[in-house]
Amino acid sequence: MSSTKKYQIPELTSNNYVDWIVKMKSVLKAKELYQLVLGKEPTKVRGKHGKIININQSLCLDKAHVLIITRVHSPISGRVCKNGAEDCPIKLWKNILEFGSSKKEANVFKSWYRLMHLPLRYKNVSDFISKFWDGLATLQSLDVKIDKNVLGLILLMKIPPQLSHVRNSIIASGTSLLVKVTHETVLEMLDSQIKADMTLLILVPSKPAANTHIDSAEALLTCPQGHHLPNNKSHTSDQCFSLHPELLTEFRKRKKEQEAAEAHLTTVTSPSMFNAKANENQSDAVNNLVASFNNLPTNLDNHSYRHKSKASLF
């Protein structure tokens, strides 16, 4: 297996100079050829007896030349192999660096554009962090000066709503003279939060609830304090007690009212057999009284007024 295939170095084109130069530098350094192509490798050393000896670098130069030229795309080779570079790896490397300088501004713009347009979502934080560091390394390879504070503020604006508590925490920490809000600070806190959320999901798995009504408090209290976990299917963000403390207050109030009502119901005695019997006896007495009046003689109405008794008047 050849060295280029082993290290997976792409061919140099007009569009991938930044990526190519980083990988080729790494391979040359691994093979102890990088100083040689820069022309900084000593050509003479002092021998055992103190005499100056010339070093034969031809074999190493040939290895470096083969390693580089075989990874240059054909349309580009004519531009980088001029001025004797077709036989000399030192001149070849110099021409490649000049080729990259001619496209440096365009590459800087492309690198910044890709970095600023990396999408940051709750579900891709780890992938975003990895790609962000790669993009930052690309800019640094182009000798771009990075303002850590400005980059940190840009990252704050990219934080999704689900992680707003992280943004608020970072902003609050920025008021302290001991803490500086940089891209490193933001990325570190995002990474820590995602790891904490994953640990929480493993330790306290959420149970799907059949009814996500506000009364289902057990399901609504499974999210960490201050934010809602999108993966939690037991309830929506609108029902989450962690995001809406006023809902928790309302629930507790309703719970107390319900418990008070239940306690009151238990104190009310249901109609007993004794009460039913008493009511029945009272009704019979009234009926008997009416029957007695009906049995009075009807001829009492024929007597004179002076002979009428109080009973008849009644």
C-alpha cells in the first residue's frame, strides 16, 4: 500500500488547497521530510573525527518529490511544476505555496462562510462542535487572526431555544471579571450540558403517559430544571412544569382543593335506616290525623252558630 493511500491524501485541485496542504504537511512531518522540502535540512554534519561531511540527500529528495507530485491533479501540475520544480521537491513545494497564496483570500472567505453557516440544533450539538473545531483549524492554517470574544458572541446567537438556559448562564457569567466569554467557553458549556442531559436520560428514563393532561404531574416533572427535553414524549413543552412553574403552582392549588373536597365528603353521613323510619312514622301520624277529621259527624254543620265547638270551627 502506497503512503498516499495509507494517509488518504486527496489530489490537489483549485478548490481543496487548504485541506490538501494540512494533510500533506502532516504526512511529510511523519516521514521526517518536511524540513527537507522547506530547504532547512542541514546538508553537512560533523563526523566522528571532527571533519565536516556532506550528507547525500538525493534519496530523501526523491521520496519527497514522489510523495508530493503524485497528489497533484493534472490541470494543476503545469502551474506548480515550473522553474525546475518537476525534478526538485523544494521548488515544487514553494510553487504549491505560491499557488495557495493566490487563492488565499477566496479560501479565507469560503472557510469563514462555512464556519458561520454551520447549523446548531439541540440534536446535533456534538457534531456541530466537531465541525466547528475543524473549520477553526482551517482558518488558522490560513494565518487568519481569530478574535475569541467576537467568535464567542456569534456562538451565543446560534444557540437554539431548547438550550436558552445555557446561553443565559453564559451571559450571566460574562458579568464577572474572572470569566471571559469566548468560543472556547461556549463550546465547553454546550458539550457539558449535552453530556449531562444524556446522563439524565439514562438514569431517569421517561415513561410515556397515556394522558398528558396537566393533572399528570409525574410525567411533567421528568425534565431537568429550567428546560424541556425534546426526546421526552410524555408531554409537550407547553405542558412542561420545568419551563412553566406557574402550571405547577396551579396544579398544586387544584390538588389541595380536590383533597379538601374529598375530606369534606367523608364527613357527611348518608341517610340511615333510623332517619328513614322516623320520617315514615311522621308521615303516618299526619295521615291518621287527616283520617280522624274525616270521620267527624257531618250533621255538626246544622247546629246554630252558638252551639258550634272550637273543633267544628277548626
